[in-house]
Amino acid sequence: MSSPTPPVPDAETLYAALLEGVRALLSAAPGTALVGIWSGGAWLAARLHADLGLPGEPGVLSSALHRDDFGERGDADRLVGADVE
């Protein structure tokens, strides 16, 4: 007998909880900037940044130069720098 499939969490409900958590963290550390990972989290940092009404733009960081397998993968054609102010 298979167990029932748990319900899928609602993405917007999860985001609302994340937003409030980030808001609390930022209020405890004024001047902190949001930075998203270029390959997957930049869009989330941008959305949080906008919803929090923060000035400027969120930072973007590429993990390409921070990988321990960089020599094996040879990602030279996909290198992206960082954009953090």
C-alpha cells in the first residue's frame, strides 16, 4: 500500500515567508545588500529587492570561478563576472 502524496507547497506562500524572513534580517543589519547567484538565484534576489523597496539594484554573482571542478569542466566560454556594488 502506498502512502498518500503530501501536498505541494504553494510557491507564493513560501515566498511570503521568505520575504518576511529577509525583511527581519535586513532590519537587524542595515546597509546589507542582496546578491543572487547568476545561474539560478538572481531573479529571486531581484524580486526580493523590489518587494523590499531597497535602493539601487541587487548584486549578481557567478559561481563559475568559485567551483572546485573548474579545471575539469573548462567553463571558459561561459565565464561571467560579478556585479556587486
